[in-house]
Amino acid sequence: LFPEAYDYLKKTQSEDGSWAAETSDADGIINTLAALLALKKQERKFEAARADNARRCEAAEASLRRMLQRWDLEATDRVGLEILVPNLLKLLEVEGLDFDFPARKAL
């Protein structure tokens, strides 16, 4: 399923680098964290993924930094958020990406 899943990620990445959601900022953050993690993991395994992966990952990382800086955690009400976001952040740290943002400690 890798080629189809990777193509889907490429097709659905926004121009700003995110995989934003119309429902909430938190959903956009979770979508982008998960998609970036998938791209980072796959680029080590598949030669075909490396072609434009660096540009896509850099755009996603920049978008995430912007979203996380302005994220109002107190106004967010999503089930599982307190589990998903910290774990995705930890997995991205293993990939060499560290995100510092105002709500991180509270999260």
C-alpha cells in the first residue's frame, strides 16, 4: 500500500506544508504531525520517497512550527489529544525533529 498511501499524502499536502483540517486547529496539528512522521519514516526505506521528500518535510515542519506557536490549547477540546500529540512529538524527536512551543509544558 506504500505507493498509494505516499501518493495520497503528496496530493493532500496543502501549499503551506500542512495537512490542515477544516474542523479545528488541533486536528490540523495532529494530521500534520502524523503525515510528517510517515514521510520521515518512509524516506529511509524507499528510494522513490526521497525524490521530493526533503522539500515536503521542510514545508510540513515549518507549517507545524507556525501552527504550534499560535495553538490555544485551553480552547481545544479533543478526546485523546493529550495522548496523540505528545507521542507524535516524541516519535518525531527520534527522527531528529524537536518542536518547542508555548503550550508544550501544559500539554
